[in-house]
Amino acid sequence: MDAARGGLGADGDAGLIPLLDALAALGATTPQRVCRKKLSTTDLNLAQARLLIPRANGDVLAAFLTAGEKDEMDSVREERDDYGISRSRCCMDVPVFDRHGHRYDMMLRCDESGRYYRLIGPGWVQFVRANGHLAEAMAAMKETGREMEVELWAFRSKELPFRCSKAGCHPDGSLGFAILVTGA
């Protein structure tokens, strides 16, 4: 991973050293920014346990996904329970790292409308809790006319467990993300 090529850490932010070290230990490809979005109060609502990622112009995240990964997320699973059949979209397990190099296991899902991706699960709740009091910080920033944002960066690593069919695997390994919380 070479920060000199631009991208994550290229601005010399010393606060990213733990993250860059964690990614280097994984032999990760150079992270590419997927999106930057304003955090919403629903993103920080622990009961919803998700970060909503718009599938905007050109769907940059889709460019990182293999055909097998897209198929996995687009498939619908039917499950029988005592109440009948329920249908739900499948998810793909992905590791997510914060600026401190801490790992959170989440799931990437495309919502039913196809307009959003969601990073979901207990890992998002852990991320929000571990990265300070984001809701309070967001409210304080709004009082000064600023917004809290997140940047989502995608990378691949052969050190991460493969979770795809042989036909759908990427030669650089499994998908992972880094999320940076920033102020605008």
C-alpha cells in the first residue's frame, strides 16, 4: 500500500498510521474512496444498526464487486419458520476498519429498492460506540453550521477469508472497507 500514489493517507494524516499499519499487515491493495456522505441521525440510531450508502452516479462501489459478489447480494433467500415463508436479500460478510485500525465485522447488503447499500449488523453498533459519542458530536457540529461525514474506502486482501465461489473470486482477495469519520 503506497500512500504516495494518492488516496487514503496521502495527505500525511498521522492519525491514520494505525489504520495504514493494519491494512499493510493484511497485504491490502491501495484503498480507493467509494463515497463521502453526511452522517444522518438514522445512521447513528443504534436500533437500526446500519450505515446507509447511496448508489449514486456510476455506482462506484459496484466497480469493486465481482460478478459473484453482486449475484450473492442480489439473490433472495426464502426461509420457512412457524409463521410461513419470509423473503430477505442476502448479505456479504465484510470486515470494516476504523482510523485506529480496529476491525468490525459487518454485512454488506443491497436494499430492496436497489438505490442503497447498507453496512449492517452489530459491527456497525460497535463502530459507533467505539468511535466516540458521534451523535453528540454531530449535534455540536450542526450548531456551528458544520456536518459530520464519513468516507468509505474499499480495498482487497488475500489475507481475508474468501467468501465467494471460485468463478466470482477477485485475484486480489476478499473485499474490505475502511470508514473515516470527518467533519465538513
